[in-house]
Amino acid sequence: MAFTRATGKHRRPSRISRATTRTAGVAALTTTGVIGTLAAPALAAETAVEQSGLTKAVTIGDAVAEQVDAQAAAQAQAAAEAAAEKAAAERAARERAEEKAKEEREAKERAAREAERKRLMSYVAPISGSYVSTGYRTGGSVWSSGTHTGVDFHAASGTSVHAVGSGTVVEAGWGGAYGNNIVIKMNDGTYTQYGHLSSIGVSVGQQVTPGQQIGLSGSTGNSTGPHLHFEARTSAEYGSDIDPVAYLRSHGVKI
């Protein structure tokens, strides 16, 4: 026995059937030129309902993408800020290091200048490690004035003779009874003389500093043997002599 599939009010048309029927109806109305005001909206409404799941999925996907983009942008900005802070810290560290190096360099330069200033203001003995063999104002016929106008430092011929302080050479050559001699105008305005030299190592107008070798000891001129005749004067002229030992001691030289 054959069974007939239920139709009519006993069974609701399937979705495919409904869509087919609706499409056919729209086509018929289009053919006749009459498109009802309810047909198209109804179709659009049905389509929107049928596609609602896809629309939600796309919307959620867009939202997630926007969140990912925002997070990536925030991370990139944070990384850029961290890099900028690191660069600024490194630059500040370099600047501090440079400033410290500059301060240390300037401190060393100041110390060097101060040390040089002190050195130039210092005084030394005219012959290192020697001693006074004939004192100041010692009397005798050996000296034309009747007394010794300076002091004699014991020294073998050829011993290094030093400038006792900073000054300018005003005489360098033969000095009569003094033999080969040098006269220096000191920076404090006084004068020092070095006599009986075997050789002279400076010239007039030359600047000298404490301890600089200016010649070698000898026995030239009116001399009884090798030694250094040393005088301190208030002027370059003979007869303006002052006590050379007291002079050197007043400038810190131990004799």
C-alpha cells in the first residue's frame, strides 16, 4: 500500500521550500512589474535572521583584532619609551663620566701649575752636597777689599753649578778677579753671583730656574784652587753684597 506524504495544514513547509516559494513570488511580481512593498523587506528580514550567526562571528573577530592591535601598539610604545629611557640614562652616565674626567683633569692641571709655581719660587744650594769652606766677611790680604764679599763652596773642578732660584742672566763671561763668572737677577729683585768657573753654560738674557745647571766649577781668576765663589747682592754692582748664607736660609735652603 502506498503512503502519501502529508501536506497542507498537517505539515509546515521546509526552509528550502519557503525560500523557493518566496523567490518565485518575487520573480513573479518582478515580471508583472508589481513589486509589493512587503515582499522585499520580508525577504531581507529572513536573510538577516538566517545570517545572524556569521555576523556575530565577524563582529567578535573584529573586536578581538582591535584588542590585539591595541595591545601590540601599547607594547611597542612601552618598548620605545624603555629604549628612550635607557638611551637617556646612558647619555647622562656618559655626561657624568665626562664631567668627572674633566674635573679630574682640571684638578691635575691646577696641581701641576701649583707645583710648578712652588718650584719656580723655591731656592736650592748652588752646589749639591757641598759645604762652605770660607765664610762671609772673612778678612785677609787675598781680597782686594780686605774681606770676603761672598762665601766659597767646596767643589772639585768640573762640578755642576746650579742657579739657586728663578731669574734672568745679566752677566756671563770674564769678571776680572772673579774669573769666568755669572750674575743672575733673581725674580725677587736680588742678584746672585757665581765665580771662578771653568766653563759657562748660559748667556745674557736667558731665563733660568731653580737647580738648573749654569756652569762648572773651576779656579779661574784670582783663586788659590778649585771652588765656587758665591755672592748675594742687592744690585748687580760690586760692593752691594749681603750675607749669602743668611740669604739662602731665608729662602728655605739648609746650609
